[in-house]
Amino acid sequence: MYDPTVARLTYRALLGRRRALILGALPLLLIAISVVVRGLAGADDQTASDLLGGLALATMVPIIGVIAGTGAIGPEIDDGSVVYLLSKPLKRPTIIFTKLIVAIAVTMVFSALPTLIAGFILNGNGQQIAVAYTVAALVSSIAYAALFLLLGTVSRHAVVFGLVYALVWEALFGSLVPGARTLSVQQWSLAVAHKVAGGDLVTSDVGLTTATVLLIAVTVLATWYAGQKLRSLTLAGEE
Amino acid sequence: MAVEQPLQPAAATPGDQTRIHNIGYRNYDGPRLGRSYATRSLYSQSLRGAYGLGRSVKSKVLPMLLFVVMCVPALIMVAVAVATKLKDLPVDYTRYAIIMQAVISLYVASQAPQSVSRDLRFKTVPLYFSRPIETADYVRAKYAALASAMFILTAAPLVVLYVGALLAKLDFADQTKGFGQGLVSVALLSLLFAGIGLVIASVTPRRGFGIAAVIAVMTISYGAVSTLQAIADAQGSSGAIPWIGLFSPVTLIDGVQSAFLGASSAFPGEVGPSNGQGVVYVLVLLGLIAACYGLLLRRYRKVGL
């Protein structure tokens, strides 16, 4: 199911040349802000929770997920070089699965790790906040990577749709329409984080069981459908 | 060509063998429209392209959708104001763009790479520069086109609000003043956003990557700034709030319009910049726009050669 060569090529496509620097800029910014906040406000659990929840989990993880998830397959489909990959004797689901693993790994390294570091800087893991948000970032990395990888195979405008989902649906609709929160990767991962932290600082609108079931369902379904989609891929010409 | 050519002695009768045939090519002797015409064409094509006009149906969907999403709340507000006979519009003209910033950011993120990244990827930039236009013309045309497209996007809802306000028989002088201030503010916003979007997009030939990079700069900087402002507000150090606001495009516009354009600030605790700070805001804003233009000129000085 896992092909090292495809994985190596995908890593190169995602992190090669200057792209790793751009991806690395976001986590660095988060850590820099946490240092500033710690200096300004001192260690405060509420502040730490606001910052990690508002900036790290709500903005950074989805954006890195979009870049890694769609970037793992989108550009190849876009410039047509995916045919060379598809003509190799590899199962299409294997290609998708490998690319998913790479996308998950990249998203985790560039979003969950800095979240953990920022959490420790902000309040030294008081009330398990750093660990809780790191777990949330890890869990949502998997779901985001799978979702956005699927988008990358379905649409040529995957990045835009991914961002619309991440920013408009989760952030804007989620704050206006309570029902939208049930269908949000962010809330599902918060439910898991709530279980880890146990306190009242990390809360979610979704129950743990629902969240886990939905997370697994979305990840598996998205991966499966992306594999199916790749089996019958038609290469569209440039508009 | 397997035919063996007999070797001719070099000295013997040169010119007998070579001959130029006239195969009927004709010179172009119509009017040459020149550099400014080419620049204008590039401008109008880019502006149309920013709304998908003259492109495929698929690429019309997103800009048109965002345009509709931008205008619908204004229509609803106007309808409410007319129906319930409000004394004032529910939202200030200057505040509207701040509320809809996610849509505006998405628009600039999707259209800035569309405008420049594809030229880089398909290596059409050298073809442009083989025409009479020069680097500065290309940059000016692209910048002006995207800024105009953004201005159309942000000013249209204001026009809706203004017409609605007049239909609802709100105070004419008051509304006109607010409308004018709103237009100035969205014009500045369009210039700033278009500049930032183009600078980022012109670095990468990959459209998808450009979109993500632009949106990341817009939302992460806003997220970071508003989080820091909220913390500063909670810590009681409200003097720091306006200074923090200098570091993201949206709060920069917010600061300028609340200092000079009569807007109420969207900063936490409504602590807008004072007049002195407002001058700094305007200087930073104009500096950023000039810097974007300069960076674009620098980028295109060498590109494709």
C-alpha cells in the first residue's frame, strides 16, 4: 500500500526548493507570537487557550493542511505530469494512500509540532493545554489532509475550495450558525482535545463519540473516493 | 537528404547559385498603435479576466460567486432598512469592507495568481516584452487592472447601500458624506490588497501555491494581530492596540479610516489610533503600496530573460 518512490517524489514536490521555507514561516510566526505574548502577558491559561485555539488550530492547521493536501497531487494533475505516474504499474489507491501519508506527515510536522512548542512557551503545558491542542492538531491534520487530497483530485480549483471550507465554513458560518459546527473538522478535533485536557478551557460542540466516528468516516471515505477518482482521471486541457 | 551535393570550388562564380525568391510576403503598412495602446489592451484584458469575462465558464464561477456574496448582505440590509423605516443604515459604509474581509481576501487570493502566475508558468512574459510595452507598462497595467477589479468588488455593495439609503429617505447630506468616505477607504484597500496579492503571486508560477500564500499572508497576519490586540485589551494596555494594528492589511485600513474617514474602529475596545498615530498609519499604508509597486518592477526587470 505504501510506495517509497512515490513518497520521495511527493516530499520533493512539497518541500523542495524554497517551499519548505514558506511552509516553515507560519509555524515560526506562531512561535514568535507566543514568545511576545508570554513576554507581554505572562503565563495565563485562558490566553494560551485563546491563542492556540484561535490562531493555531483555527487558522494555521487548515492552511497548512490545504497546502500539503492539495499540493501533494494538485500540481501534478495541473501540469499533466501525473500521467507518467499513472502509467507505472502501481495501483491508483496505492498512489493516493502514499500521498496521503506524506501529506499527513507534512501537516503534522508543520502544524502540530509548533503548536506543542507554542503551548509550552505560553504556559508550560499548564492544565494540559499544550498537549490537548497538539492532539487536536494531530487529529485534524489527518482529516484535513485526506479531505484536501480528495479536493485536489476532484477539482482544478482545489486550493480555493479548500480555503473556502476552512475559512468561510468553519470560521464564519461556524460562529454564526451553530449547526455548521457539527460538520467541522476543527470541532471534531476539539472534542478529542477536550477528552485529553479534561478541563473547561478546551470545549467542543460535538460529543466525543460523534466526533471520532465522523473523523474516521471522513478520512476513510475521502481517501477511498480519491482513489476511485484517480482510477478514472481525465486530464483537462488548460483553460 | 541523402543526395550528395557535388563540391563546388569556392572561388567559382559565387552568387550564381543563390537567389532570393519573392514569394509574395507583404509589409504591414497600417497604423502602428504603439505602446500606450498595448498597455491599455493589457489593462482591459486583465480586468475582464479578473471576472472571468472572455475566459471559460468554469473560471467565471468563482469571481462572480464572490461578487454576489459581497453584494447580498448589502441588499438584505437595504431591504431591512426600507421595510422597517430605520433612521440609519445598520452598518456604516466604511465598516462594510472590514466585515466582509474574508470574501475580499479570497477574491484577491484567487485572482492575483490568475493574473500573473499563468504568464510566468506558460512563459508568455517574454512574448509581452517582445511587443512595444516595457516592464513598467506591464506592471502598471496588471496592478491597475487588479486594483480596479477589487474596487468594483468593494464599491458595488456601497453603491447598493447608498441607493438603498436614498430610497429609504435617509438624510441625503449625511449619507453622501458617508458614501464618499467609504469609497476613499475601499479605494485604498483595493490598492493595498492588489499590491500585496500581486507581489506574492508574481514570485510563484504555481497558481495553487500562490493562492495559498496570499490567503495565508492575509488571514494569518489578521489572526495574529487581532489575537495580540485582544490580549493587550484584556491586559489593560490599550495604548499598545493601535501600534499592533499596523501589522496587518485589514487593521491598517481600519486604522486609517477610523483616524481620518470618520469610521468607528473595529479594534477591541474601539481604541482607534489618535491623529498622530493616524499619520503613521497613512504613511505606512502609502509606503506599503509604493513598496509593492517597486517590488513588482524589480521582479519583472529580470523575469523571463
